[in-house]
Amino acid sequence: MSGLTGFYSLSSKRNSADMRSNLRRMSAALMHRGSDDHSLWLDREAGIALGHQQLAMMGSTPSGSQPMTTPSGRYAIAFDGEIYNQVALRQRLSIEGYCDWQGTSTTETLLVAFTCWGIRRTLQACVGMFAIALWDNKTSRLTLVRDRMGEKPLYYGWMGKTFLFGSELKALQMHQAWNASINREAIACQLHLSYIPAPLTIYQHIYKLEPGHLLQITPHSLPGSPIQVGAWWSLATQIAQTRQAHFPKQFFRNTRKQVDTLEACLSNAVRQQMRADVPVGIFLSGGVNSSLLAALMQTQTQQTLQTFTIAYAGMDDRKANHARAVARHLGAEHHEFYANSVDVRDIIPLLPSVFDEPFSDMAQVPALLMAQLASTKVNVCLSGCGADELFGGYQRYGYSDGYAQRLWKRLQHLPGLLRSTPSQAISEEVVLGICSTPAPIPNHLPERLDFTERLMYRDTLGYLPDNILTKMDRASMGVSLETRAPYLDPRMVELAWQLPLHMKIRHGQGVWLLHQVLERHLPQHLCVHPRQQNSHPPLGDWLRTSLRDWAEALLDASRLRQEGFFDPTPIREKWRQHLAGQYNWQDYLWNLLMFQAWHERQMPVMRAMAA
């Protein structure tokens, strides 16, 4: 667990004291992402500075301290994340002739691999989650890299002649060159989606590096000009390749073989991601995805498994009850927390700081409560993130006659002229836009995907990294807890897209094949998990009661008018209707409230910049 930050200055006026002062402030802003070790590295003549915060997961040694440089001085690296196959990478490098190892750290393995193999070959060989800043002193080139699925975040942008980057926006804000204005396009996205999709951020000219992408900055880069960003890994390419390498036909006729293959692949991912010198637990919701991970974890350890669940006081939470029963069967030490409106009220002031920009998926509240609970017992938690996107777990994908399928079926009854090839393509894109989230690269859809697979593809590119993984990273890192997602292992992603859709969604059931694996580890009555509309707190009710004063202050008409982002008239009317119980506007109001809470926290920073 760690955080990286830094900058590359093309200004001719640089001095070491200013560079170090800026870098120290930027790095300190990421203290929550790792407090076991923190280091700064800079080269005044080159204008490059790297900072790193780290919490040790595999034993901290001086030889593993970051930022790290090669013995020759050519490369310097700051790295956030975990490379789960680093031992295998090191063995390959040794077989190929490298023998001058200084320690056992993953960072050294990466540096040697970059030196021997180059950037792209090294990245393709890595299995893990990572954000990387790599400086090449020979070419004066800075390379930023983000992992395939977007588990680790990385932000960047020009401020004058200084290129800033870091794991979180709060680090970039600490540089004296920071002078960013609010991006109104991003506000519109957040109000529509409850998050801001990559590459946008809430600030003008500051961006998120997209999953599977890298960018490079050199002395020839022009400040303020478009930054060249390219993909080093593509989900579309991965799908095309896996579809060409189908399993033998007999594989699809043999359910046991299918289950064996999936179980072996997932077990290997779980085993690798459990490796740590610190306690490891799991977020257990009671659903198939997390229950299966918990069962596989318990088979691979002699220690008592630590499981964590959040529920809400006064609510009939069947999933929490089911999670407790699963944990009891596995012999786990189960921890659950029943939150009430006071707990939520106390955690709300933390949200703008934790998420750095307006973020309003209501699951952010239980995510942060869960992370706080887990951080009291363990340093690392596994989660079921990614399983629903890869194995068809969302209801909109078509099981139980999901919304997307109903809408698509209605379009099939339109007159033949409207179902011509161009019109059908437009109609399908409209439905995809309604029922899934924007994807950064929707024009690169793989061929021969049916409608449901297109939904899953778009969600994997957009909703998964920009909402689910963002929520998990910020909530957990906000309390110095690392989360890992075995379902997002590259080999699991490859296997998922090799499987035909009927092996994921069958008999009105999503994640069907995962369910078959689960039945090998849990009794039947624990494999039939309860369905529940959602696991969100009853914010609609709490906004009328314990959270009313907080919301009223943020939605004050004169305040909204003065700030100039929103027309107060429709907002005040919906707020009135909500308070009167005429309509539950909780989603609409929560989006607004999270922007307002974020903006309130930003005002001192913006006033300081203006001064």
C-alpha cells in the first residue's frame, strides 16, 4: 500500500530548496496511503522530482525503499501497488542472466525488468495492480503507467511549465504552481452518473490516466498542449484474442471441467493476493462473489479468517444475516457493524476529503464504514470487485428479465424501416447508453459481442474503474487499509471472456459458473443467497430527520445563487417535495449535496489561490 507523487518542471528557473519544499508538501498529503516509509528524490538539473509514501506489506527493508534508482543512475521509479507474480519475474530475469540483485523488493524487480525488457514487455508480464512513475535520465523522459483494470489511481496535468502527477488530487494541489478552475462538464457528469468518468476530473486541464494506459513527457513536450496518451493493454484486444483461442467443444459440454478450470484459476489468484506479512481479511457481503472468495481463502490458510460486514440499525438486512451464517460455517471470526443515522452524520464530513472530487454513489458511506471496521483488525482486505462485470452479476444484464433486455425487446417490435442496419445500430447505442455507463473508448467495441456482452464490456471500462474501484481505493486508503481484487487478475479476465454468455447467466441467475464453484465449498442452503434491492443506507429518511439541518444549509437558495453553479428554483422544489414525503428524491439530492459538501471544503483553498 502506498502513494506516489511528483512533478517535472520545464522552467529554466529551478532551485533545489523550492523543489524539495513542493515535493515534501505533495508527499505529506498522501500520508494516509502509507506511513511506514516515506522518501523524496529529485534531480534539479533535470527538473524531475518523485515522492513516495509506503505501508509495508511484505516486510520493509532499506533495499526496498522508494523512490528507487538503478545502480547506473539511469532509471528512477515511484511505484504504488502490488505485483503478485514478482517472484516469477525475478526468476525469469535471473535465468536470462541478471545476477546483481541488491534485495528482494518488488520495486527492484520492476526496475531491473524495465532495464532488461523495456517498458511494454515488462508491463505485459506483470500480474498485479499498479500505478508507476518511471524517470529515464538518459532520454529525460517521464513515463506514467496505470494497471489494466484501473485498481490504482493516477492523476496528471500541466500547471504552467510544471507537469504534476500523483495518486490523489490532494497531492497535486500542494504544489505552488497549482491554479486549477472547476470543470463544469465534470459537474454535469457527476450529477448524471454519481461520479466523474475518466479522463475527466473536477478540475480543468487535470486528468485521470485511464486503465491500461501510459503517457510520456519529455523536454520537447509543450506545456498546455494535448498530452499523448496511449494504451499498453486493451480489453477489446484481449477479448478478440481470447475469442480466437476457444476451448475445445467438449469443454462446454462438461460442467465439471468448466468448474474445475474456474476454481483453479480463481484459487491461484486468491493464493497470490493473500501473500503478505500483515493480517489479511475479506469484505463479506453474503453474496456469491465474496462468499466464494472467503471459502477459497479459508482453504489456503491455517489462521482464522477475518470477515467484515456492514448493516443498518432498524433494517431487516437479510444479506448481513446470510454473511454471518457463511462466516460461521467457515469458522471465521466475523465482525459486523450496525450503523445508524448518527454514524452516517459523523462520517459525512470526511467524504469530500476522502474522495478528493465530487463522488456521490451512496455506497460510498458503507464502503468507508466497512474500511474503518476492517482497519481495526487487518491491514489488507480482499474484495469481490469485478465479478459482476465479468460474470454477469448485475440484474440489468438480462437475468430475471432485466431492464436492459426489456427495453431492447421493445425496440425489436419497431417497424422494419427503423430496424434497418444503421437505425438498429443507433437504437442499440441508445439502449446501451441508458442501461450502462460511458466507456472511455466506445468506438473500439470488439466484434461479435451480443447486446448483454456489450453492456458488460462498457461497464468494465467505465463503471468498474471510475465508480467501484475508485470507491474501494479511496475508502480503504483513507484509513490506511489496502484492498485487493482476485477477480481482476488478468488470467481471470481472460478466462471470463473466453466463456460463452450462457455459462455466466443461466436459468435466470447471474454469475452462474461462480455459483457452481461455491456449491463445492458451502452447503446448499448457504449457496442460495438472499436477494435484496440494495445495501444502501436509508438516506432518504435520514435527510428528513437527522441529516436535515446539514442538507438545508448546503441547499440554501441564496447560497446556491451566490455560488453560481445551479438554479436554486427546481432544487428547492424537489427538496420541499422530499421533506413532505411526496417523492423520494434521495438520489438527486445526494448528488447535489456531495458536490456542495466538496465545494464547501474547497473554498478555503480557492480563496488562498486567489490571494
